[in-house]
Amino acid sequence: MAFLWSLAAFIPLDNYGHYIHWGVINISVANFIVVVLMIMTFVAALLLPFPGRNRRKGNQ
């Protein structure tokens, strides 16, 4: 647990956040990264083969 507390020292928390401005959309960089990672996970779940699919085809 002490290791996690030492990692927090590398991130300065006394600054203002960075924002992406695109027309009327205003989103923080941290939230944008989370949204991109969620979309990548969703696309990967759609494209990667389902585990055990080959095993079920052999039984039929």
C-alpha cells in the first residue's frame, strides 16, 4: 500500500486540469482518455473471438 502512496507524488495535483475544447463540447483530458479506453475495450470485445467457441463447435 505504501508503494501506491509513493506513486501519487509523481502527479502534481495543485494545477488546473487540462481541457479539450471542440465547439460546444468541453471535456477534460482525463475523462477523454477514459472514454477512449472504454470504446477500445468495447470494440475489442466485439472483434476478439469468444473463449470456448471452438470447443462448443466440436461437440455438435
